[in-house]
Amino acid sequence: MSFWYDSNILSLSHMRNRFKLVRSFRRRDPVVAGYPSIVYVETTNWCNLECPMCPTTIMKRDKVHMEMATWKTAISQLDPKYTELVVLHSDGEPLLNKDVFDMVSVAKEKGLRLYTSTNATALDELHAKALIESGLDVLNISIDGTTKEVYEKYRVGANYEKVMENVERFLEIKGDRDPFVIIQMIEMPENQHQAQEFLERWGKYRSKGVIPVIKKMIDWFNEIPDIIDNYNWCDRPFFGMVVHSSGEISPCIHDFDATYVLGNVHKDNIYDVWNNDKMVELRKSISRGRRTNDLCKDCNYEPSVGHNLLVDSGLAVLDMCTVAKLIPRIGFHRNRQYGT
């Protein structure tokens, strides 16, 4: 398989569903035709680090490892003809859940594509081999610096040398096999000067299906309200949704405390709540401006790549797994950013 595209790229059922989603988004339809093409199913909201830029440091909801029964219930509700990509995280470190590799296998058996992110602190040799053998399609590894001093300032609780050892060993074991790997640095004030060195260091693995990327930081805490664009159309509730580790369903990963609950997989079907009253009302409020609802008023999220006719045509044609691989290659874009 090519590192740059997925076999589902030619699936007619996926293309029809994606076309419906894109059309609904462009028309700002509160009732969206089609089903979510991407669903985040959070394997855990526990994390072993205390990174200052991460919302887990202020999260109020109970810390829960998702149980396998909850995972199977959620996955059973997803139809791979429509939902193309399952992301194994929202908040927390996925590798802390002891069942994570079996969870990947369960979803892969159903024909779903899988993506997750890790801070690599738990990516020892055993976990590296298990992750590769699980069938995971895309892995994001977060490394926010090229020196011990800078990295450990942001990844509080991690050991720089150990993480570098884990990542390099993982890439050596992986070779040119899946998963496709994104090595990401979130751009922040004290690591900006290391961006070029970061790209050069990890760029040598490109032939092995690895791409380094610099990503702009999201202001989770409303620290700089002036950069919030009230009328920047949010695309998240038009393309996907979130199942938290407790089984509660939310419209967006930015709802890290699950304050806007649409349902629970133990009593509701994911596709049934996709257009329930609360979800429809949320989409209506977004069309009036994000400051008109409590969930979105402090959020400065912008799509990774700005929406226009060309981008939306690409979203209708390309499957979500391919999009997940291509966006880092194109580069993340945000119109407004702190410090600029």
C-alpha cells in the first residue's frame, strides 16, 4: 500500500457520504445529510504528563480508561461504508490503556481505519512491536523540541533521552511498514527557533512513511481572546463527533470536559444522535457566530486547511485516512495565531 493514499479512496459509498457532508457544511445545514466520516473514540483520558498547553491539566471529568465492552459497543455502531476513520484519542495518552492493541484489532476486523497519537513515553520495545502488528494505519508522535531543556519544559514529566530512544527504536522496528507516522512539534514561544532543526532531524525518515510537521498551538484556555474569530465557520460538527472514555457522546474534541453531551453509546446509537435536537441546535448557533453558545465562545479552533471550493472538492473525493496523511504534508494553516 502507498504511504500517501488509502485503498478506500475509490470507494463509491464513501464518496457519496463525503459529498453529502461537504454539501451540508457549505450550505450550513443544521441537519447534516450523510453520517460522520470521522469518529474519535477516546481509549482513556488519563495522561502521565502535565503539559501546560494541554487541557488535561484542568479537566474536571472523571479519569477513566475505556473498558473493552464500551469500545466494542461504540465500534459496533459504526458502519465502515460511511465512517472511514476512527481516532483512538481525544484527551489522554492512548498507550496507557492496556487493551489499546486489542481495541485496534477489533476495529480493523470491521474494516475501519485507525489513527492515534502518543507522547511516546510508553512506547517501549514491547509496545512498539504490538502497535505495528495491531494494524494501526496512522500514528502521530508528539515531540515539542530538539533539546532536553526545551522539550521537558513543555512535556512535563517526560524524559527527553528516553523518549528519543523510544521513537528511534520504534522507527527502526517499523521500517517501511505501516503505520504511516507523523512526528509533530507544536509551535510555541520557546521552541519556535528549533523548527528547522526539528524538520531536518526527523525528515531523514521520509522514505519510511514518516513526515515531520510543525503545528500551530490551539489556545484551549481563552488566554488570548482577541484571536477568536466569531465568524470563522467551524467544520467539526459537520464531519465528526466524539465518544469519550465513559461512553458519553460529544460533538467536538474541544469539549474536553464533556459539557455538551449528546448521548451515551450504552443507551444511544452514535448515528442517531448525529442529528438529534442538541446537535442541530449547536450547528444553528455556529451559523450565528461561535460566541452565541457556551461550548464554542472561547474556542479559537480553525480548520487545519482553510475551506474553499478546491479544498472542499478534495474532502469529497479523498477518504479521511488519506486526508490525515496529506494534511501534514501540505502543512497546517491558521489565519490567526498567538504572537503574530
